[in-house]
Amino acid sequence: MREAYLAGQGVLSAAIAWLSLRLGIMFWPLAILMILMIIDYITGMLASKAEAIQYPDDPNYGWSSKKGVLGVMKKVGYLGIIVVAVCLDHIIVTTGSYWGYDVPLKGLIGVIVTVWLVLNEMLSITENSGRMGAPVPPWLAKYIAVLKGKIEKEAEADE
């Protein structure tokens, strides 16, 4: 049993190392985003359930498969946005090298978009936790929103 556990750890470590090598700077933002997407989905379902318990006679509250499917579709859309950003990064680097320019910040657009989506997920988890009745420090959502706003301003300044 211990050998199987160690073999599993070895395979997982090798997979993470390979992904990290292939994704480079995008590895950690993507890994964090994936974890937060799962947490957001779970907290969203739990918040809907909590609201259904609080307001049993109101059909506007509660979990529905339609809301769940829309949530999954939104998460897939996130990944599509990241693919577009990474492709744009690749086009900029490839075109720049073709014209003899060395682009110093390779992968910048993909990282900015991914971090922006991470902050979006953080806001959503914070909101879901509040909907469940958890005591959310008022400054927390504001701080995340400020960080998100700073990324938006930086991106607009680069245009």
C-alpha cells in the first residue's frame, strides 16, 4: 500500500513538474484559478441551498440545475478568455521576433487576464460566503475589488 502511495506521489510530482515547465509563468495563476473555480462553484451551490432554507416559499432562491449549468458554462468561458489572451501573447512575441524585436515581458497578457479572473473568483467566493451567513469583513471585498480595478487600469494604460 505504501509503495502505491509513493508511486502516486511520484506520478503527481512528475505531472506537476511537466505542466510547470510547459506553462511557465502561467502555471501558478492557472492552478490557483482552477482551485478557486471549484471552491466558487461549491460555495455558490451551498449559498443557494442556504437561501432556499431561509426563504422556502420564494422560488427565486435555491439551487437549480439551470443555474449550475450556467455557472459551469461561465467557467468554461473563463478558460476561453485565457486561451485568447495566451494566443495574443504568442502572436505578439512571434511577430516581434520576426521584425527583430525582443519582447521583454513574454506572457504578460495571459498572466494579467488570469490574475483578473482569479480576483473575480475571490470576489464571488466572498459574496457566496456572505450569502451563507458567514461573517465577511467589510474591507475584504473592497480590497479585492481595488486590486481588480488596479489591474483594469494597468491594462487600459497599456492600450
